[in-house]
Amino acid sequence: MFISPKLIPEDQLNNLITDYLIKEYEAFNHEPVQAMHIEKVKQALKAKQLVISFSEAEESVGILNVEQLGLRPDQVDFERS
């Protein structure tokens, strides 16, 4: 199930994005996460290039690239996911 970033409080969204960046960005670049990185992820979420996904089976929330899911941004629907 996809969750609209608009439904997540700002502080929680920033924490989720920071966790995502630590896993995806710092591991390869060895640089600390900065505000500009968080803003880029927010823009990608807004453009539906990245999505916030909730897994009931794993009881977890994470950020995924839509291409990893075999989707295009125009196929992401927060209402039906």
C-alpha cells in the first residue's frame, strides 16, 4: 500500500527520508545527510518517482523507487494502493 507524503506529519516524514538517505546515500558516498538531500527526496516523492510503502506483512514503512516496483510515476495511485 502506498501512503501519500501529505498524510505524514513533517517531522515523521523527515525522519523517514533521513533513514532512507542513510541506507541509500551515505552507504555509497560516505557523506552525512544534509537538508538539500531531504528536499530532493521530497521533490521525488511529490513527483511520484519515489513512494512511501507500507507492508502489512513486515509491519514496516519505507521509501521505494517506483521503477523497482515495475511502475511509472503516472501509475502510482494513493487512493487504490
